Amino acid sequence: MSDDKILGRLIGLIYEAAIDPGLWPSVLNHIAEVMQASAASLDVYDPVQDALPIFAPRNNPQWMRDHWVSRNTLWQKNGSVPVGDIFRFENCVTREVFERSSFYNEWWRPQGMETARVTAIPTDAPASGIICFCRSWKKREFRHGPQNLLHALAPHLERAMLVHRRLAVSEGHCSDMLELLNRLPQAAFLVDAQAKIMFANRSAEKLLLEGDGVYLEQGRLATRRTHETRSLRTMILKAFQNCPDGPLVLPRDGRLSLIAMVLPARRAASSWLSGEPEIALLVGDPEQVRLPLVPELQSLFGMTAAQAMLAREILHGDGVSAAAHRLGISTATARTHLLAVFQKTGTCRQAELVGRLMQGLGNIASPPSGG
């Protein structure tokens, strides 16, 4: 195989490992074989956590942890080396000092290691990271071929580590976001433009199982009434067109109405690659969420007590007349209070008012037991 093909193959393997970290031992072995190195390792040492994520397929992992970290004086030195640079241990410490160290005498020398080529990799401060290829004294110093190979691979190793870090951070954020959604008392769906569910939190799964208010119809969200289903899907589609509408009241027989609202679409620049951009649809169930207290509404929106009492009753979703009946006031008086509530909440319709008030309902739920 030609040098160019070998280089191309190794570069491809490096970027595969950026996506799947489990491939790093195999990648290190492949590079070590081409470089005729006796040992290879990828290590990131964090002195704050005293932790060492390490891949060293040609060494005993426990031995690496016991000796490489605790006795390796080079960790304090290589942090100043620019990322992507190729260096020898002698660039960090003189050979004379190195050979007097316990690291050299108890770990390096017994293995017959006499020379190494190292490249610094991107890490988060104060951690330092290196990819190291070592060679036995019997094979002498690394010649131009292996050294040139590592120089050619160094920028790709650097980019691969950056890709890996960004993927890890992104996956962490995604995991955190899904956990946050799972703790919401409201049902939360991530849906595409056709109302197809991409994710449903625990409250949403429970709502779907009940089948009262919203359910699945051929994989898409639907309601018990055709015109409400059409309204729900139109509201979702408008969010993708950056024209968010709603909220939408979804009546239930003999129960308080559900309140559905969408978050404005914020599409990533690369969403066209996946073909499945998503928005969040929240469905509030007043029966499952604590209604705000009258003093809370007064404090939040500057309402009078009478106005706050009406606003609280409107959350039941059965209209002004029913709210007035429960409060023991006339419908005309209730409508007067409602106009003032609209003004103080910046809304103009009952559905908008319910959505505005629902945004502040409930607390973050506790994690499920055992989870």
C-alpha cells in the first residue's frame, strides 16, 4: 500500500474514532504499527479531579494509572506545549534530569523505552492531553518516515479531538434538556412539521395512554374532534414558519380542558441535514398542575383581587359564564373584569390568557424513584 493510501486510511480511522471513542485503541494500534512504535497512548490528565481517561492498548491499564500519572513529571511540562505540536520528552526536561526520575527508572526503563514522539491535544483547562508513541532502544530513534507521518496526522488528531469534545458537550446538553423536560409537570412533545412525535416526556406519555384530549393517529398528534386536530396541526405548522399562533384550548368531556402551546421554532443552521427539525409543544392539564393563588396573580400582573379571582377561574377553560357562576357574579361584571385582565396580561383572547397564565404554573417535578 502506498504512503498516500496509508495516510488516507489512518485519517479516516481517526475521524471515525472522533464519533465513536471506542475505536481509539484500534486507531492507536494502527498508527503504532506504521510508526513501528512499541507502545501508544492517548491520555488526558485532569489534576483537579485527579482523573486520567486513557487509551493505551499496548500497556497494562492499571500499570499506566499507577505509574504513568503518579510518577510522570512530564505532565507538569507538556501543558505549555502548543496544541498540535510534535515534541520529544527532551523538549520538556533534560535527558539527565529525566533519567534520574523515578518515572524513568521504575516505568520507562524497565520496558526498554528510550525515545518517544508526542503531540499535544485539545483539552479543557486545567487538563492536559497528549497522544504518545514510544519506541524501544533496540529500534533506536524515530526516523524521518514515522516522524513525518505523525506530523501529517497531528492536525487531524487535533480536529478529531475537537469534534469528539463538541459531540460530548452536545450529547450532555441534550441529555440535560431531556431530563429537564421529563421533570416538567406539563406534557412536553418534540414534534416535526407534520405533528409527528420525535420525543415525549413522562407526562406526555401518561397523557397519550389516557387517550383523553390528545392521542396518536398514524403517528401524528390528534384530538377527538376533527376541527380541533386541524387547529392543533396548523398551530404546529405555523411555528415552523416562524408565525407562532395559539395557545389552543382542547376541551375534554367532564374534565378541565387541556391547553396546548408551541415554542417558536429556533432551527439550527444544519437542520437540513437531518431532515427532521423539531419544535416543542407543551400541553398543560390544569388537573395536574397547581393553579396560581390569587395573591400570586396580583403580584405578577398587578391585578385586583376580583380580577385575579376571575383569571384563576378562566384557567378551567369553560368560558366566562361558567367562571362567573362559580364566583357568584353576573356575566356582565365578569366581562368587565376580563377586559382589565386582558390589558394587564397583554392578551386579547381567552385562549391567549390561559396560555399566558399557564406559563407560570407548577414546579419542576422530582425525578422518579430509582431514576
